[in-house]
Amino acid sequence: MNKTARFNKKLIASAIASTMLSGLGGYAVAQDDNLEEVMVTGIRASLEASADTKRNSAGVVDAINSEDMGKFPDTNLAESLQRITGVSISRVNGEGSEVTVRGFGGDNNMITLNGRMMPAANAYGGGSGSGGTRGGATRAFDFANLASESVSAVEVYKTSKANIATGGIGATVNIKTARPLDNGGFKASIGGKAVMDSTNRTGDDVTPELSGIVSWADDSDMFGVSLTASQQKRDFGNSNATVNDWNIGRWGTNNLYSFTDDAEIINAPDEGQLYARPNDIRYAFSDSQRERTNAQLTLQFRPQENLTTTVDYTYAENNISEHRGEATIWFANGNSVDRLEFDNSPVASPIIISEKLSGKDHGFEQQYREQTNTLESTGLNVEWQVNDRFSLALDAHDSSMESLPTGPGKSGEIAFSMGAPVLASQVVNYSGDLPTYQIVVDDSVRGNNNGVLDKGDIGSQVARIFYAAQKTDITQVKIDGGFEFEDGRFEFGVESRSMETTQQASDRYMGLGDWGIASPGEIPADLIQDFNLAGEYDDYNTSASSQIGFKGDAIALTQWGVDKYGTSANGYALAYNPDFSQNNIVKEDTDAFYFQVAVKGELAGMETNYLTGFRYETTDVYSSSDSLLPRYLLWQDNNDFQTVRESTVTVLSGKTSYDHLLPSVDFDIALREDLKGRVSYSKTIARAGYGDLQASVSNYGTIGSTYLGSRPTANEGNPQLVPLESNNFDVSLEWYYDDSSYASVGLFEKRVANFVGTEQVDKNHFGVLDQTNGPRAQAAAEALIARDIPVDDTSLFVMMAVLDNPTAFPGGANDYVNSSQFQIDVATAYDLIPVAGDPEMVFRTSTPVNNKEAKIYGAEFAVQHFFGDTGFGVQANYTLVRGDIGFSDVTDPSVSQFALTGLSDTANIVAIYENDAFQARLAYNWRDKYLSATNRGNSKNPLYVEAYSQIDLNVSYNVNEQLTVFFEGLNLTEENIRQYGRSESQLWYLEDLGARYQIGARYNF
């Protein structure tokens, strides 16, 4: 254990009281010439400093402090934060990404850097909708963009104060970086790591990470400069599985399955019982590379003791690239299901689905994704201690965050769909955590007729280029003042903040061999590799699945497709489409002022601290969308539709204004010298998501004909949304029974109004017509019925195409051939568009509205204990989070449900050992099952995330006072992620994760 300290000659109690009051306002109450530097290093010293922050702050505040210069407890800030009571995280690519505090996710937590609101932007994969993509309309800050080496502390404000900017109902998380005049003299640290990710398949087995910190101040502490920088490369992969959608209906009323005449149905649902049908099962692999670069430059000038000027610049860039591929079994569901077995869930879910087929395709889409996230922030801070009692501070910054596609041709995702039309039958088993599938191949008709599924059976389908980007700019100016009086301090301030976020999206569609696969065997063999995807799952038994699979470079495959099928007329290109289907801007201009007063007193002989204040804010919101309006939905096959848009832009817009008066009260009392009680109340707000505020209509889609009951859907934004409002109550008791040890218990409740629910309205948009219903569809259906051909979306589409093309089919309906091959040929050759006389297409349109209230409540328990001077210690905490509105799995799928998401219990246990040379920390983190999303897909399903636990190890050895070597192991037991729907067998997403190991050294100068 390393610990150095130089103490003020005054009483410690005086320093603590001063710190307490400074914590109320976020600035030092007074500066004392005799107060010398206090510098702590090591695990125990870091935890002591965090406990001091908790003890001496007004309200409920938790903190994590660096253990040494350049050494934060975890490589990832989110993974450090999850060890605080009430904080849980979501993981992306095995790394902490966004934080949830007391049940409120990243969109409802405020993230600040040195007290400044940070912009958020996160788009990925062009927002294509497959496996881990994001459309780019978020307020949630992604902690994966920041390295931890430059961070000195992270503070989590669970109760609000008047001087804290609004936006965090869950909490405000403040990331603090060191400043040179705080350290004094010359200090430097350089570190290096070798990173080994056990999931890596194609990249380097060992990748580097370098970091350095230099801080200098002159002897008079007038000038100071510091520079931190880090660069990390990580190669990793994963194997995952997804289901595109789960269709829910009532047995005996909704016919979700299309059976053969001799179909066997086992354990059929009861009449009227909800039951499920999946669209598919998709195995997928991913090989990724991430390069993260961070830097911060800070300049300070203190021309006189009471005036300090700071200028800083922060830069963070995170580049992510990914090669991904799928093996897809989708269900034809056209008089093809010959065996179906259900489980005993309240919503009956299939265990076995078997289909007899004739040349249906087995899909093998290949994807390439690349995105670069860049944060830049330039700030100015001036602190002026006017006299012993009065202080002023000016803080201003201009910050931007952009998430831009950086693949070839500015692509976010390049998706090349290819398949083999050779399946004679398929059986999918959903009974396990990971579904398995078996196939029977017949390549005699549309393959190379060698009796096996191989490269010679594969042909192109379509190629798509997806683009999704988000850029957010924030300009914020604050002036704060404080005046000390005998037993307290009052503070005041004004703030002006301007925020603008832009979200853009487009896609380029290239038909190639089309979904029907016009030319099996056309793709050059050297562009495709045999790849047993089913064999890539380390933790799941896939021996029952087909071991046949393929992979290829999506860039090279798409370029081949462009060269083969591109013409000057169709404009096929390996590049993004500059005609954005979404181009949304949301602007928020906020002005605020606040006043708060802190008073130190005594009650029945016990010391008390009282802080009360209010914050008044007014906000103007303007939302606009440059939209390419839809002309129609092109019907390409039974359940395949593509939105065709106008070529000229139409501007849609909306605006609103609102204001809030937000009071706050914090009271604490020293019941004993080592026992503190707290009571807090505050009113806070969190603004609606950017996506909800957009003025556009988006996500037009359907999965079949309205003639047969499918319902087209769309989403419409609402710029009139107002913020969520929460009345927050906290009561806690803290027992500091030793310098390094404490125990605490806290109760909290949040009563929230203006939650955003969903209102659904059936309406037409922009005159779009519906070719899947009306006279043409009716005529096609009558022709099928007259020939004793069952009417489903496949036969209806094909018959309509036959009747619409008399030149190719002069015999009309009599030219219809009731065979799978004929259906494939027609679907490949023809698409259907609306014509005059078709009815208007009616979309069930989901619109966000402020129409819900809810209560979230819970308890937090924490203990930190060191066993004397043995070097051993332990941290443990448990958080219970509850809400009064949940999701009902058995509610009819036509009902859009509101439910509280992100609520889960969490627990942490950390075992610690430390002596003069050796440090070790073994950490266990657990998060219980929780509801992550509602109203997913066409049946408005829930998305639950299974309980997750992780064990991490950190060991370091101080070779001497300057050199430290260390080892870190993350997710040592290689736990996995799994998500499901209305029953546990309704898989949404599964990811087979692995451990990550890091070994390195750090040298302090």
C-alpha cells in the first residue's frame, strides 16, 4: 500500500467542514495558504478518498477515485461505475457502454466532463436493423469512447442540486480530469499494455495499448500545462444468433402457420390462447477491430493567488470496423409446415418447426461495417476569489460529438445477400438456449447437381449500402458566484446552453440476382470460403445443426455484383446514397438561473447541514426533417417490400417551448461522530429522446398483403413532447466506523410524470396506395380459389403478377403453374406497384406521446471494510429497484404497452489485498433479469435480458517506486448474453462471449 500525505496545521475538522460546503457548490469554498497537498495512491487510499467524498457531500453522492497517476480501477469507465450502488451497465462487444442508474437508462442520465454537459452521438451499421446496429438518435453517452487513464475521479450525483444542469433523472455523472496546478511541479507517467482477446479469430492475437501523462507547473504555481494521451487497438470477435421477429396470434383465430395436408401438431395451444411463430433463425459471426485514441491538453495561468484561468482541449476518436456474416433459415410458411410442436408457456412457443420445401433458399448474407466516433471539446474556465468571502467563476465550452460512417464510399454497412435455392426440407429446434437447425438438400434443379450444398449452388440476391450518422453540438456558458457567511454559504448562477443534433440515414438497393436467386453458381469461387459457423459457438452444443456455411468479403462481393449487374441506368455503385431518406435536426436552446444556500447548524447537540435552492429553466425546441416522401411500397415477393421515395425534398417541422421551476432540499445530521443521516428531496427533468422529437414519418413497412390481414406500420415523431418530471425522495444512514470502513443503507423513490408512451392511429401517409388489396388482389384471389389453390401471400403475389403481365402470360390465370419453381421464377422477374384504383394504404402509425405516470423505488445497501493492517479488504453492495408498471406477456399483441424498462437488482462483491509492493482485486458483478424494450416488432413484443454476472481480476506489483507491472483479466468465466421475448424460448439475441487479458507496465517519473 502506497500512501503519502501532508496535512494542514489546522484542525482536520475544519478542513472537512470546508470540503463539505465546497461539495455543495462544486467549487472550493476558500483557499488557505497553509493547506498543503494531499496525495494518495493505492487501492485503499483510493477507496478512502471515495468514502470521504460520499461522507462530506450534500445529498447522495458516490465517487470512484484513481489509484495513482494514470491508473483508474478499470480500463473502462462504465465498468468502474457498475461497482457503485444503484448503477448498472449495458455491454457492447463485451465492454461497458451505457449506464443505468436506479432504473433510468443512458438517455435519462446526464454525463458531464469537469461539470460540462457532454454531447452524445452513436450510429452504427447504417442503422440497417441487423445484429447490433444503431440508427443514431441517442442522448446516451457511450463510455467506450473514453479511455480511463486521464481520469482522476468520477462522481455520481444521485440527488440533484440547483447548480447541476438538468437532464439526469437517474443521476448526473461527472468525469473529472486532473489539472496541472492541482498537482504542482513536474509529474509524468507512461504505460503500456499487451491486450489478448480470447474471442479473436482473424486479427492479431496480441494488440497494443499505450498511454502517457505529463503535468508541469512552475515553482510559483503561476503557469501549468498537462497533456494526456492514449492509443489502443483491440481485435475481437463473437458468435451470435438472432431471430428477426416473433409473430403473436390467438390459436383458432389468427392463422400464423400454413400447414401441409398431413401436418402433425403436437401439444397444440388452447382455443384463444396466444401463440408464437418466428420468422427465422440466424447464426452469425463477427470479426472486429477497434482503434481508440484519446488526448487532453490543459493550460493554466494563475497571475495572482486569487485568479486562475484554465483552457483545455479534449479529443477522443473511436474507430470500429467489422466483418460479419450470417447463415439464415427463414420459414417459407406456404402450405409447407408438416410438423409443429409447442411448449407449455402461457404464450405457447414452438419447440419444433418442420417444413417440406421445394428449392427454397438458404441465406448467407455477408456484411462489412465501419463507423468512427469523434468527440472534441474546447473549454475556458476562470475562477476569481474576489475576497475572503466572495467568489466568481466563468465556464464556457464548445463540444461536438459525431458518429460517421467511414467504410468504402462513406458506407456504414455493406450488405451482400447471397443464397442457395436447394432446400428440400428444414427443421428448427427452439427448445435450447441456442436453437439448432437441420436441412435436406436437393440441388438437382437449381444447383450444380452434386448432391451437397457447396459454392456452386450459391447465387447473388441483393446488395444494399446503408448510411446512418449523428452529430451533436453543445455550446454552454455558465457564470457562478458564491458568498460565504459565518455558518454557511449561498450560491447563484446563470447558464445558457444551445444544443443541436443532426441524424441522417439512407440506403442504396441493388437488385443483382434478386431474392429469387436468378443464377445459382454465378459467384466466382475465390470470393467465397467454406466456413462452419455452427462450430464457432464455444459454450453451446450445435452438433445437431447443419455444419455447412460460407463466408466472404462483403466489399469484394458487392464490387463483383456492381461490375456484373451495374448499368448507367440503374446507377449501381459501391457507395452510399446521398439522397437521405432521413435528415432530421433537433435544436434545444436553454436558459437557466439558480440560487441555493447552505447552512451549518446544530440540532439537539448534533451537527447539521442544510442545503436548499431552486433552479429555473426555459427551453425552446425546434425540430425539422428534410424528407424524401414515400411514393409507394414496392412489393417484391410474398413478404418482401421496399419503400420507393420521391426525388425532391419536402421539409416537415414542429416546435414547442416549456419552462420548469425545480426545487431541491438536502439535510444531513451527525447522529454520532461516526453516524450520519440524510434526507433529500428534489424535482428533476429528463428530455425526450431525439428520435421521438423528430418531425418525420419513418419505418414504413409490412410483412404481407393487407388482403390476407397484414397490417402496414409506420412511426411518426412528435416535436411537441415535453420532458419527464420526477419528484425524488431519498433517506439514508451511513456509519463510518473506521478510517477506511463504512456501512450504509438508503431508500429512494421517484414519482415520474410525462413518461413517453405510444399512441397508435390507423391512417394513410402522403397518399400512398395499397396494391396488396383492392380489385387486383380480389381478382387474383378469386382466380386461385377457382383452381383450388390455397391463397397465401406467395400465391397471391404470383397470380397478381401473372394477371398484370398479359404479354408474358397470354392465357391469364390459366398460365399459373402451382409449383415452387414457377413461383420463384415469377417473383424473380416481376415486382408489383400500385395503380389507379388501388385503395389507400392504411398504416398503423405509432406516435410518442406524454401520457404515462409511474413510480420507481428501491433500496441500496453497501459496506466497505478493511481488516486492520492485514492488507485485506472487501467491498460489497446490493441494490433493489422496483416499479409499479410492468409488461404483461399475455396481453393481446395489438395493444401497445407502456412499461418501465431497465429495472433490475444488482450486486457487487470485491475482494482486495494490498501491501507495499503488491495489489490485487477480484471483483464479482451481477445484474438480474430486466425488461430492456417494449413494443418490438409487428406483435409489440417485450425484450428481456437474462441475468448476467462477470468476474474480473486485477493484480499489480510495484517493482520499485517508479515501475509497476500488472495483469488484468476480464470476464474470466466467459459469461454470455441472451435476450428473449414473451417466453424464454423466444430468442431475440444471443452472444457467445469470451475473456480478455491484459498485461502491462507503468512507469512514473
